[in-house]
Amino acid sequence: VTEPDLRGRHVVVSAGGTREPLDPVRFLGNRSSGKQGYALARTAAARGARVTLVAANTTGLPDPAGVDVVPVGTAVQLREAVLKAAADADAVVMAAAVADFRSATYAAGKIKKKDGQDPDPIVLVRNPDILAEISADRARPGQVIVGFAAETDDVLANGRRKLERKGCDLLVVNEVGERKTFGSEENEAVVLGADGTEIPVPYGPKEALAETVWDLVSERLR
Ligand code: PMT
């Protein structure tokens, strides 16, 4: 029996990967499936929360029952949706993989290759850092903010630095690997706390990591 410890709470979860368009048929994107974010949304709903799930390009995943799903495409759209939902939220969990950069230009027509010519370079501009923004400017006192970080090397040191840079309360660091993190049903992580805590979560279903995240959020909301 799941403890309804999030009853009366509004939580916001972002899931999936943003896509930054280059032209009507191409984009810059990443390998996030949305599964970790959906597991967070399902488990929060089961614990009694009202859940807003901001879902970036998660086609193929069914909407979790009783969850308010807001579909988005780009980082700028994800920011709008997260800021709106966060206004009255008790907690925000950013599991989405958000593109740090987008193309400076968008071609209204499909970009063509020109015979005998080198391709034009893609010029990038920075996207807003949503996690840093909502952490620096909390919509409500006591709002708990959780970030995620997918790292390939120096996982814990990079995670600790990212936690400090972003200013969130908790950062879930997961190492990119064959059968974890992007696209898989399983994950393995260490949850770093701004208070110096370090909670390892062993390899297992993404729901198990989600439950640990809500345990830690719930503790901080009490
Ligand atoms: O979707 P799945 O296939 O289940 O995979 C899950 C996952 C690997 C995508 C997820 O577990 C995860 O790690 N998500 C974060 C991916 C990542 O590498 O994030 P990052 O290091 O680029 O960003 C760190 C944090 O800042 C994240 O919480 C991100 O949402 C946030 N961010 C990043 C950039 C940006 N411009 N704005 C942000 O808010």
C-alpha cells in the first residue's frame, strides 16, 4: 500500500528531450525517451499528488492516469510550461533532457545540399537554463526543486558542481550506460543533496528511483 504522503500537494515533473528545429524536417535533439519522468509522474500520483507532467517529445508513452499532461517541443516551450505550472507547485522535478543550445536560424524551407559546396555551419545560441532560473527565483517559499544530471565521466564530482551551479535542493546523478539512463526501463543513480547528503539508488526499475526522489521531497516538505 502506497502512503499518500503527497496528498494535497501539487508537483511538476518535466520529461523527455527537447528538439530544436533547423528546418521543417530536421532538429537537434537527444536520446531521452521520457520514461524516467513518466515514472516520477505515476508514482507521485499514486502517493496522492496533483501532478503536472510537462512532456517533451514523448510520443509512444501513454498519458499516466489522473495526470495533467502538457506536451511541448522546444526548450523555450518547456520553460513557458514549467514556469506556469511551478507558480503554485510544492515541488518541481526536472527529469527532462533540455538542449543547452538551439540553432540561431530556422529555415522556413527544407535546407538543400548545394552541388560541390561545403555545407553551411550551424550557428548555435544558448537556451535559457530553466532549472537555474526556477531555483534562483522560487515561486513559493519552501518549494522543493530537484534536477537530474546524466554524466559520462567523473560522475559524482560533476554532479556536485552542477548542483551548486544550478542552486536546486537535490540533484539525481545518473551515469550514461548501456542498460540504464537514456531509453531503458532501468536506472541507477546517486541523489545529491544541497545539505551534503549522498543517497545511492541501486540498479533497478525507474519507478524505484522515482519513489526515492519522492521520499526525499516529502521529507523536505514536512
Ligand atoms: O527519458 P529517459 O529515456 O527515461 O532518460 C532519463 C534521463 C537520462 C533523460 C534523466 O534521467 C536525466 O538524467 N535527465 C537530465 C539529463 C541531463 O543530462 O541534463 P543536463 O545535465 O543537461 O541538465 C541538468 C539539469 O538542468 C536537468 O535537470 C535539466 O532538466 C536542467 N536543464 C538543463 C538545461 C537547460 N537549458 N535547462 C534546464 O533546466
